[in-house]
Amino acid sequence: MDKHGIAIVGAGMIGAAHAFSYRNQLPRFAGQLAGLSLDTVADPNAELAHSLAATYGFQRTAADWKAVMADPNIGIVSVALPNFLHVEAVESALKAGKHVLCEKPLALGAADARRLYESGKASNVCAATVFNYRRIPAVAEIRNLIAAGELGEIVNVLVQFQCEYAADPKLPHSWRYERDRAGPGSLLDIGTHAIDTARFLCGEVDEVAGAVSTISIKERYVAAGSTVGHNRVELSDEKRTVDNDDVMSALLQFRSGAQGMFSSSRVAIGMGNTLSFEVFGTKATARFSTKSLNQYEIARFDGSGQSCFTVVPNRPASPYLGRLLPVPYDGVGVGYAEIFNFMMAEFLTAIAEKKPIANGTLLDGLRAAEILDAIQLAADTRGRVVIEHASA
């Protein structure tokens, strides 16, 4: 693909994050990718599409994402559509020979994710899954410590993603609360990030020893008009059933022998949007929370029985910061927008170098989907599920 026009399909909350990051990275890659430009925002909501295009400098809008796939001037596509449209849109992009970055989850289930992975392998384009939390400098640094043996043998992992966005019962019903269109609820919507983070840090998960799910808000009112993201709007008198989880918890078995405790919630009051984990090894424990995005903590075994945690702040030597942060200086904060920028830089670098992306591949999307399917099955059957990973 010689054309490098960029298109965002889906002009909602997460589409805006993609648009912001592309605009930020445009000058960095303009000399490496001929004709790199902010081309099209596609969304059936014309007002939303025009607003996003005008805000970030995209040249055009389209009412149908399929028009993007047919446009020969567009070579790079971000898929930021509702979950149930991911597979169709990514397949279309791959068939059209376009580089594609798909929001999580890659698919509603492992079977469809497998199909996308196989299609991606057969293509000559860069295809990736958005696992942006891997690019948090502290998370990447903890992964490097684990790989170097600094924590020793990993014994157990606690990982959770806790959000408050659905705690308000007056938040309108949408596709997010329908299992046939969203898949599992908190498990797929935000638990995907937690599962990928656990894999990124500690390797493959081969078994789910058990899981439980809860739907705490069983019905929601339908919006009187259109909605975007998690916005609160005027409600109609119509109610619809919520049939996917608000909370999911599971016990995981890693291939390494480590055990893991996983939890996701979209109704966790006071938690905002928080990914956190603790990794316990035979030599040290590392812990992190997005509530303290610019640091992690580590406690190394000292034999005293009272080993203490030390705070390790972001610094120029931290992953990504010296190369990509505008002000790579001790104590300069990193936020969600920068993490998206780090991800976009990796995606565009892979395209420029004509190499597969190494961090957040379609295989990573598939492996996460396999684990999520197993957690859902364990919750549905109240049983143990051995994960059958598709061959890579």
C-alpha cells in the first residue's frame, strides 16, 4: 500500500483518542511515509463525524465506514466502532490491503479473533490490536524486570480493572449492555486490558480454575435520542434488560506455574478508570496502579520479615520516555494521551519499516479472546476450563 491517507472509522469517544494521536505523530512520520495525511472520519452520525474531523484536521467525512475501505487514497485505518462491528471492519480493511489498528476487543469471541489473525497472517499489511496499557512506562519497566529475573520465579499475580462508568442506574441502555452485540460486559469491555496486561507481564494463561459473574443493574432505560460513549442523556420510558456482567472475577493458572486472581467491574464506585496489579515473586514484589500513573513500587526480599516498598518514579531512562516524551525530564508527568501516542508511534514505525508490529499483535488479540472465552464459560458452568490455544 503506497498511499498513506489515515481514516478513523467510528467518531465516538475512543475514535477521538485515535484522531488526537495521529495528529500528534504526523510530523514525526511525514518524512518516512509518503503522502501521510489525516484523510477521513467515518460515522453515520454526520454531526459527530464533522466535529471530530474539524477538531483534528481531517480533510473529509463519510457516512459509511465501507466507503473508507473502497478509497484507494486511504492506506491506514483505525477501527473504533462498537464491538460487534470489529470483525467485519477489520476483515474489510485487510482484504483492501490497508494497514489496520483495531480497538479492543479484537472480536466478541475467540473463533472470530482466530479468523482475523489468519487473515492478518496472509496479508502484506501491518495489523494490530489496541493494547495501549502495555505502553505505560512503569508497566513496561516491570515487564523488563520480570524478564530479567529481578522478581525471581513468579508465584502469583493479582490484576484488576475497576471502573465506575456504569454505576449510575440512569445511564442509558446501549449496545454495551447486550451480550449478543457487546459480548461479555465488564469482562470484555475493560477486562480485556487486564488480561492482556497479565499476559504481557507473566506469560500465557492455560487454565481458568473458576469464575463468577454478577449483574448488579438488571435493567436500564433507553435513551430518548442518540448517545456517545458513556454520556448521560434524556431517557425514554422504555426499559431493556441488561444481560452481560457488571462484575467478573476468576482464578487463573499461568503456564509458568504461577496463579492469578482477576477481577473486572464497571460499577466500582470511586474507582474511575483504574487498572492495577501486584506481581509476587520469590525475590521481590512489584505493584502498580493507574491512579499513580507515573510510578511503580517494588519490595525486594531482605530477610528481615519486613521488606519495604520503594517508589520508582518515571525518569528519562524509563521505557518510551527518552525517545517520545516532549520533555524527558525527571518528574514530568505522563498521561493517557501520551500512552496513546506511544502506541501510535509503534504502529506507524512498523508501517514505515514494513515490519509486523511486535507489541499488540492480532495474535495478542486472539490469545486474550481465548482467555476471556474461558472465563465466561467457567462463570456460565461454574466449572474449571482448560484453554485450548489455537496454533500460532
